[in-house]
Amino acid sequence: MVLEEMISELKGAAVQKRAITELRVLNEAYDYDRPSSFSRGMRIDLNGLVVLLISGTASIDENGETVHVGDFRAQCRRTFHNITGLLEAEGATWHDIVRTTFYLRDIDRDYREFNEERTAFYKAQGLDPLPASTGIQAKLCRPELLVEGEAIAMFRNPAAERRS
């Protein structure tokens, strides 16, 4: 019954969307062709529910430079740091994450270390339940990048709820 009520409530609801970014944490690479063909993330507001779609995010700094070249664990930690910054910019935390996808340049070589870093990070965040997740081997957009992550977060917008 709850699903039916949610569907009924959402029918006809206005959908608002806008790009998200956090330039104090990470910035676009300046040497990419312009204009860039994606947003760092997208915020969707739907009748008090906020959905954040965070694009593939890697070990990139506030100057658009790759950091921690050759250090897989440090690249993982920077990737988590960057996703955290994007979440915080929109009033969200890792507790709002419902799904992640991580792309590893060499999944056979790096998955064990990746899972150790992810497990430690999630434990430090106090996540329970853990987000749904998929790991994929992929060629990343820069040869020095070893890991990239994307995420989906969902939460209620308290300001929208106060207005209703």
C-alpha cells in the first residue's frame, strides 16, 4: 500500500533538476575538450524527495589535476573524499547513499585493496545498511587513474516538508 500511496503522491509533482559541483574539493580538468558533455552531478527535487546522481568521480583535486598517481589506496581515499564533498554541498551524507558503482582499471590486481579501503571507509561512516554496489573493470578517462566511483543518494528535503 505504501508504494501505491507514493505513486499517487508523485503523479503530477513538479520535477526540478540542477547541476551540482563542489569546486573547493574537485574541479573539472582544464585540458578536456570544451564544452564538457556532463555535469559533476545532478540534483533532482521531486515533491520533497531529493535524488543526487553523482557522476564518475576519481582522485582529482580542486585544480583539476590527478593526485596520488601510482598509489591505489590513496586514490580510493581521495575518491571517497570527493564524493563526500559533493554530498555535503547538497546537504547529504554517506547515510543517504543507496547505490554506488566503482570502476577499477585492473580489478584482478586491485579489488582486494579496494574492498579493504571501502570497508574501512564505510565502517568509519557507521553505515548500516551498506549501499548496493557494483564493481566493474574499466578503462578510465586518464591513464594514471586507477579507480573511479559514482553514487546515487536519496533523502527528504526538510525545507520542502516544512512548506507542505
